[in-house]
Amino acid sequence: MTTPIRLRAEDEDDLKIVSACLQDAIVPIGEMCFLPEDRRFVLVVNRFKWETVGADHAARPGPTADDDHLFPFERTHCGVRFENVTAVRTRGLDIKDRARILELLTLEAAGDGVELHFAGGACIRVEGAGWRCMVEDLGEPWPTACRPCHPLEGEEQSGA
């Protein structure tokens, strides 16, 4: 069992670490909210715990039905909070579609803000000079048999 993460990012270098921890998080649109009076954007994600993937099977795409008990991947709920936010803009998604599930690919600093990039080209831009991002695991992790995988450059992802 690993210690729950608790991170703060205040610049581009910090954000790279947060981005690595949140890569492949599942994000329901219904679990995100901009609170303009508080200058805060918050979301709760279903984070894949990359830090618990052992080196002996890190390169494998995931367990088979025969060996899933040998590869205990984990997910956990994780709270993400951006402070000093003056605006939130979206591209490629309808924020009113509260049932839609997004897959977070990366976070990157962009001028006076942060862009959250999702699979399929969707993007949320959180704007605000002096932004700060806080990330904290919530509750206990749970096992999953599936590990996210990405095609190598030039490969196509299978439909399975």
C-alpha cells in the first residue's frame, strides 16, 4: 500500500509532476465546478495509481483473465483544486453534458493559466495570474484489472 498523494503546483515544473500523477484519470463532467466568487475551479477524478505499477509488469498492457490476481492495479478518488482562477474556458466539450466522462491526458502551463487536455481533443483552460493547483487523494484505493495503455507513435490502438 502506498501513501496517498498530496501535492501543490505553483509553476510549470511543479505542474509536470502533477500531470504525471493525474495522467489517465477519469473525469466525469458532473464532478467539476467553477466557483467564481471563491476564484476556484475544483474537480474530483478517478485517478489511476501509476506509482503502484511494479517494474516487472510496467510495460505490459494489462493482465489477462488468467493472471489478473498477480497484477493488482489500483484507482482512487482524487480532489484537484485550482486557486486564483478568474475564468474557465472549454473547447471540444459541452460542460452541460454532466454525464459525459473524460479521460485526462495531460496538464500544461499556458500563459497565465493551465490547460487540461483530454482524449478526443477536449480541453479546459483555467485562467488566472498566480494560479495554484492542489491535488489530494480521497479515501481508500480499489483494485482494477485494467491498466491504461497508449499506442506507440505510429501504431493504431485496437478496438478491444
